[in-house]
Amino acid sequence: MPEYKRILVADHPDDDRIRSINLDNPERNNVLDERMVLELYAAIEDADREADVDGILLGTTAETFCAGADLTEIKEHDVEDGGRFLTGYFEMMDLLRETGKPVVAAVEGNCVAGGNELVNACDLIVAGESARFGQPEVLVGSTAAGGALQMLPLIVGEKRAREILLTGDLLTAEEAERYGLINRVVADDEVAAESLALLQQVLNRNSPQAYRVMKNVLKTWTNLSMIHSEMARDMTANVWASDEFRERAEEFLGDGDFTPRSFSGTRPKEL
């Protein structure tokens, strides 16, 4: 296996058919910086290619599952850098959705912004009762156009998606399960066992060929939702290069006290 710096990759100690991929940058709350995105792509691609790997278990070594994109990094991006980052991000997410091998996410701690998009690219999600989910990008001036804007109305319905996206409020694990955002909620100390058992159930009982075909047909909905991903990429890259985003990112990384700003309309000015 390649040498990774942001993730831990190994065959599962209790089932060598399963490749464990754990986010492992705890001092940064597992933010999705460029290196982690590229490492995740490489690890998922390796698992997809290896004949001895039947399933993938995505987890974490930290108290926070994933805090989303690395604001420290992206606030320094120009438009071209932002576009390249998002291209890699979209490709990694698409690989998760496309691999014919079952992918289960085991979520412990906060799973927000890009983290929430990441686990929703997995087939199934098991979460601990103290986990939190949401898309708080609107608070820091980003867009949630890495998949949440496109996919959440399909997953939870438009009105619930609007509330999640336009308020930035986080959901409890129980609320996320009730909304249909995740599959199962268990006690925090049961996440590892429950997610492993769920993945093993799929591997032990299901037809690999049928699973792969069904997953690919289900991806039709993702493809429809993400049909304008290049436009979302370019619009978000421009947002990241704006003064407003950089100011709000600095405020968030500082004391977290945002300066209120005026909201503008969209209509042409009157004569």
C-alpha cells in the first residue's frame, strides 16, 4: 500500500475481506484538505482494484468524524486552485458511489459540511447517538455545492434540505435517521461492531453481480443531481476567491463571532 499521512488504511482485523479506511488527522478535526482528498481517492481506488477486497468500511480515529473542507487551505486558493481542488473532490466522491464493492460509513462525532457529503456518497451509514450532521457552509460563506445542495433535496425532501442548508443548524443522529439522511443510530460504543456487522451481512448474503448493477442504476439519481457539477465547481471556486468568504473564514477561525452583512436582491435596479 502507498504511505498515507492523513488516513489509516488496513485490512480489517476481524475480516480480511474488508478494507478499513480511517480518517486520521485528529489535530485538525479530520478536515478535508487537498492531501486527504487525494489519499482517499487512492485508497478507494486500490480497494476497488484489489481482488481480495470485497467491501470498504469508512471510519475515523478521531473524536470528530470530519469537519469538512480545510478553511485554512481554501481561503488561500485563487479561482484556479479552488477549481482543481473541487475537481479532485468530485472525482473522489464519484468513485465512492461507483465502486461495485459495498461501502459502509461508521460515523462517530461531528460529521459536517464536506464530511456529511462524504458519508452520503457511501452506500450505508451507521452513526453513534452523539454524532451530529449538517451543512454549516452558509455560516462561513461557502456554498455546500460539493454535493449537498444537489443531493439533499433528493435524500430528505426539499423543505428539510432548505432548513439544513439555509440555517446551517446541525441535526442530532436521531433527527438524521428520522429524516432519512442516515440508516442506523446505535450507542456510541457500538458503532464499530454494528457497521462491521452490517457490511458482513451484505457480503455474506448478497449477489455481488446484482449488488453492482443495482448500485449503478441507483447512481442515476446522483448523476441527475450532479449534472451541472462543473458549473457548481466554478461558481464555488469564485466564491472561495471572494473577499466576503475570506473575511468570514478568518472570523470563524478566530473568535467565531461573525460580522452581520447586508443581503442583496437579484432584480435589476429601477429607472
